[in-house]
Amino acid sequence: MAELAGFDEFYAASYRRVVGQVFALLGDLHEAEDVTQDAFAKASFHWARIAAYDQPEAWVRRVAFNHAYNSTRRARRWLGVLARHGPPPDVPAVTADRLDLHRALGRLAPRHREVLVLHYVAELPLDEVARQLRLPLGTVKSRLHRARTALAEQVGDEREGVANA
Amino acid sequence: MREDLLKEQLMSYARSAAEVASQPGAAAIHRRARRHYRRVAALTVAGVLAAAGVGVGLGLGRDQTTPTVDQPSPPVTSPLPPASSTPPTTSPPATSTTGPTSTTRAPASARMPATFVASLGNRLAVMSSTTGRTVQTLVSAPQAQFAVGLSPDGATAYYSRLGPAACDQPGVFRMPVAGGPAVRIVDGESAAGPISTSADGSRLAYLTNVCGANDQVDLVLRDAAGALLRRWAVGPALSAARAITASLSPNGRAIAVTLFDELDPVGVRLLDVAHDAAVGDGRLIQAPDPGCKPVNALFQPGTGRLVMVERCLPKDPRTDSTPPRFTLVSVDPVSGRLLARGFAFDDHSGADLDVTTMDFDRSGRYLLYAVGSADPADSQVARPQTGTWRYGGGRPVRVADDRRSSGGERITSIGPTW
């Protein structure tokens, strides 16, 4: 297990950060836990190589996001259910604001959510987001702008809807 | 919404989940990793056995193997283009715009082109098909990447700048591969991907780049001098469905467009150039294998077959960690029926691999293709499958990997064509 030196510490230090970011992308804590644990399992298997990277956490996050995309359709269906019936009891600390945000995020295209999460939650500068997504900086800025606009409109709509109800 | 407020809300949203998330011990993660890779290994063995069965069924030799990679990769199967034991459907002729689909294989005696053209680092370059080394630089510009196409005789390159720079002075250019000045043949519009040429070199097709406030992607057909023949609106770049590549049929009467829904491949639309008014009017052709979707498709010179790379996922990727599998298949463009299989490989890396571009040589005997990945780790280490490969049956050969050269530029080429 000499090759795994440092993995446990890396896992302990970064797991919750990554799971929070994946949750912001997916909107489902159980799925977020599942894909994050899968990503760390892969990192564990390839740890001898990944440990040498400048940012192993970026690798894990990328793998987790890829897994998350594979379950995007499922997430969309789930969000449809959520819109009809409200959140299940295990969604963390639901407040009206958070539920608005949850719904609004769920309506964004995954590529928009991804840019939001990387920039605001993972706190990556825009040029680093562009590098990690292999996109031109202008595209990242454009997506971020669109995502923020859409989010603002949707959160506004939600609140208006509640006020009118 | 104020930016600082949005950030605070998003951070709080993510933190609230992170705080209550369950975190198994590291030992559980190690066990999960071992379980996952035991399952992959078992499936690999099963894949080898299944592939052997397929190969025997097609009456193929046993020397057909998989790409040379340093990971478990089940060998499948036949070279492409192979001799098919079952002739493809050629009727009804009224619906066939792609020209006859030949049952004969492309000439086995065809010689592999010595060079190909690709965007490499900040250059558009002619590269050796055997060594992957640059033979000649055609165009060079800082921070530039290029969409590229080549005339069937290999004498003329067509190119556009990619990325934000493409929007500064959008255009499509033509230049002799042997050297000479570039001529702008299209002004105000750039290609966003490979520039496909008809077999006689008289027509070009490509998808347009998105610039500035214009969010629209178009599929355009032009003559070799750049005059517009047809234009089809694909839609906003950020809409649900988008096209990623376009391939002209050998006779120039049909275009195969590979469509994606966000990140998920949808299928290939086969447009009748003369009659279809929209991309959506084209006939939808799916990957022939169940659970698979085409990620890239093009017409094979000589045979008129539609050759595609299909990506196959497990039914529920969330619970089944079988890696995505990529297979080269050849189908009849009229019936969509499977005619033959070529190379195959698995994405064990979790890196979201994709066959980003591919192109046949003039004879249709040799295929050049590029495998890319969305994984940021690629900038730091070569993956077994990423890079540029050539394939003429048997074992694909990597002609460029994705490690960085001493000069810091990526060696992986974009849009390799020959």
C-alpha cells in the first residue's frame, strides 16, 4: 500500500468540498455522494499517478462531474418530481430561498450549472475554469453571464409565483 | 442578482449539503475501487470471448487486434473496410442520395498517404503519418487553433481559425499544401469544425462558428471557391440539440450531421442537400448496437458507406460502472444496417473520452482519428487512448500522443485530415 501514501489524508481533506460542489451541480445529495465516492475510488486506484498532479482534487472533481453528467437525465426527472411534490425530507436545511435556488439551478443547462459551480463554489478564477473545461475564456464568460441571468430570472419567477399564490 | 449575493447563496447551498453528507472511511473507498476494477476485469475477459465469437462469425482472421494501450482493452475485431458477407441494402433508390453503397472493400493495395494535415499547437502543419513529426508548417499564429479540411487530391488545404480569435477576422481560407499564399474564400464566417469536401473537390460543408452576439450555428454548403450553395440553421449553440460534425457524401448530394443533446449523442441526421429544408428533416440514423449512440460519423470514399464511432454505455451508469465502450462500425446509409466492425476501445479512465474528429484518406482504405478528453489531467499526463491514430485494419497506430513537447505545445492534433 506504499503507493497509496497520502491518499487517506487527501480524501479526508477534500471529500466534503467535492461532494458539496457535485451536489450544487446535481441537486441530489445521495447522487452527489455516490458519484463523489466513485470518483475517489478511481483516484484511489490510480493514486500513484494522480498523487503527482498539481491538483489531484481537480482530477477527482472532473471525474465526479463526468459521472454526474451521466446521471443528468435521471436528475432532470427527479427535478420534475420535485417541482410537483416538493423536496424529500432529506434535502439539507430547506428554506424558501434555498428551495428557490434549488429549483432554479435544476432548470439551468448542465453546462451553465457547471460554470457557476466551478467559479462560485469551487472558487476558481475564470481562466482556470476555461482551462479545466477546455473552453475559450470568452465562452466561459458568456456561459456565466447567461447562467446568472437565467438564475436571477428564475429565482424572481419563483418568488413572484409564491407571492401570487 | 448581485454577484456577491449569488456566490454566498451558492456557497451556502453547497456547504449545507457537504455538512450533512455521509463520508465513508478511506478503507471503504479502497474496497469500492477494488470492486470496481474486479468487475471491469471480468467484463474485459467476457469482452474478449464475445469478440472472438464475432470475429469468427464474420469470417475474419485472428490477427485483428485492438489499439495499443497500456490498460485492459478487449480486442475486437475486424479491420475496416472489411469484405462484408451480406450485401448492403441499396433500395429504395429514390431515398438514396448518397450514391451507391458498394459491397467491395476499398482497394487493399492503396498506399497510405505519407502525410496528413492538422492543427497542432499554434500551427497548421503537414505531419508525417508514420512518425507524427511536423514536415512543414503551413500557417502559424499565437494562441491559434484551426479547423481544417483537405481537397481529395491532397493539394489544397481549407482552414479557419478556431476559438475567440476566429471572431476577430472571421473567414475561411484556401492555400496550397505545397506552399503558397492563403486566399480568403469566405468572409465574415468561420468553420467551427472539420471542413468536409466532396469526392470531386467541388463542394465544401462545415458548421459555422459562433461569434459575439450571434449565438446561431449553421450548416453551410459552399463550392470550392467559397460561393454559398445552401445554408441550414442548426439553432442556438446553447440550445438542447447541437451538431458537432458534418460529412459530405462522396457525390456531394447528402450530408451526415452528428447531433448531440447537451453532452449526450442523439444520432446522425442524413440531409438530402437538394430537398431537406432543415437539419431536422434529415433521416435519423442510429448506432446499430443496442445501448449505443454515434459520437462521430462520416462517409467512406469509394464505398459510400456511413462509418461511425458508437459509444455504448451501461443501462444505468450510476449503478453500473462498466466503462463507456467505443466501436468503429460501418452501416448502410439507406437502411442503417450494420455492415462491419472495426477497432474498439474502452474508456477506463473516467475522463469522458470522445472521438473528436476523423477522416478517411482518398482511397477510403485508411482512417485518421483523434481521441480527446475533457479531463484536466490530460494536460499533465498522456492517457492511453488520447491522441491521433491511424487505422487501416488490424491494430490502430498512434501517430501523436497528448504529452507536451519541450516547447510546451500540445502534440495532439485537431481535425487531422489527409
